[in-house]
Amino acid sequence: MPSSEGTMNLGRTSPYRLTPNLLSIGFGTTGVAQAWALAEETVDAPSWPADVLWITAAVFWVVITVSYLGNVIAQGRLGAQMPDPIMGPFTSVLLIVPMLLGIALEPHASTAGRTIFAISLVLTILLGAWLTGLWIRADIDLVQWHPGYFLPTVAGGFIASAGSATLGWTTLGRLMLGYGLVCWFVLGSIMLLRLFTQPMLPPPLLPTIAIEVAPPVVGGNAWFALNHGRLDIVAALFGGYAALMVLVQFALIPVYRKAPFGPAYWAFAFSYAAVFTDAVRWLDIEHVDAQESLTYLLLSIATAALLALLTRTVLGLARGTFLPRAPSPTH
């Protein structure tokens, strides 16, 4: 993560209050890396863009994890992170990103990649179970829910499913698909009820609505990994709902424009990158005319969007407007 004055100050006097949604910077970068990696298979795209993006994502994950944990420990907030009804779900990204990095590493260092993936998968399941139990017993008002609640179990489950299938662990992949799918049905019902019937999310959380597009495309990508890229009824069902959620995103543009630029904007990155990855897969399966040109167009848009987010983030850090400020100490 780019440094800026005060950003990496982890002492109690730090002017910033780092939040777990900062981890979405690395998460979003892995999403674009996945799209380029898939294009290597489908249109023989060069390998270096994916390699650069995977390495960049790993660096982001390490730097942001160290900065975030140091900040919350120094400010005495560590124990309050996971139980927090707003930011708690984003803590799962800390464990999900290494799953993706493990999958990327496996072709180059099989044992290391599989080990990182397996450990991250187990920890993601344990965190998802703990958070689910917390949400059941905690008094969380419906208005406090937001699409970030999909991350621990739905995103975690589907990504674990795709990764397991890629590594040849088919039974585990199917199990994790079921894990993610049932959690999506349960949480998705709550989420749409919240969005349909409650007041609009507060401006800083508006970009999290983009996460609504992620389950059908991440789940679709997992299913393609399990069925070896065949178009069947399950793939079509995932694709149909994905199409609806993509179109809904256009209707939400006026809503997104109300959100101040901050860490929440990175909710767009992985969600939309997953859409592009799914689209690259569909272009290949359907043997679309001009597949190569359309694939490179999608990759160009995804990469340009990522660079735009990074540029805006660097500018926000330099101006001191990107990160939330810590409350002033009371005397």
C-alpha cells in the first residue's frame, strides 16, 4: 500500500483509525490478477500481467495487514474488530486473500501454495462459523446490515470451492460450494430485505452494494472450476442472476456518486473484477466471434479501473482524506 505521512504511524498518537476494509485493496488486486490468469488459458494472454498483479497483491496484503494490526493493537481496538456490526465482516478478507495467493503460488511452488491455501481455508471456515454464531446471538438491527456480510462465508466459501477444484480436491470443492451457496441464500434474503425496506446505507458504506454482484459470478466461477468449464443448467442459473445484478449496478450509479472516496470504494474492485473473470470464461465457453479482442477489451477496462482506484487512493493518502481519523483523545 502506498505510504503517506501518518499512514504507517502505528503508535497511540496516530491520527488515523485503520479499518479492516482497507484489506480490500489487496483483495481487489487479486481479482484483476485472476482475470489475466484466466486469459492465459483462454486466449494465450501473456503471463507477466498476472504475475505482476499477484506479486503486487501479496505486497499490499502484507503491508496493509501489518499496518492495520499494528494500528488496532496500539489503539486498544483489537478485541472489538470482529464483533463490530459494521466493520466485523471485512476482517475475513485478511484470511481470504491468502487463499487466492496460495492458488497462484501453487504452479510455481506446489507444497507452499497448497499449504497456504489449506491453512487459509481452515481459518476462513472457523472465522465464518464464529461470525455466524455471533450474528445469531447479537442484537444487530436490520439497518446495520450491509452486503459486506457476504464476505466471510459466501465469498470465502465460493473462493475456497474454486481453489479446491483447481488443486484437484474435487470433493472439498463441492463441499465448499454447498457451504457458500446455502450461506448466500440465507444472507442474501436478509440483505435484500434490508436494502428493499430500510433506509439507504450511510454514504461511506454505499459502495458495499457493489458486493451484491459478487455471489453469482464468484459462485459461477467456482462451478466452472468444478465442472471443467462446461455450460450446464447450474452455470446458466448463476449466469442469469449475475446478469440481473450487473444491470442493477448501472441503476445504482447515482447512489454511488453520493459516497465520499475512501476505503469502501475498494468494494468495487474484487466484485467487478469477478464479473470480468466470469465474462472471460463465458466468451471462451460460447466460442464467441472476436473472443480474443473482447477478452483484451475486458482486461483493459478492469486493469484501467484498478489503476484509477490506486491513483485516487494515493492522492487521498497524500491529501490526508482517504483514511478515517481517530477520535480525539479525551482528558
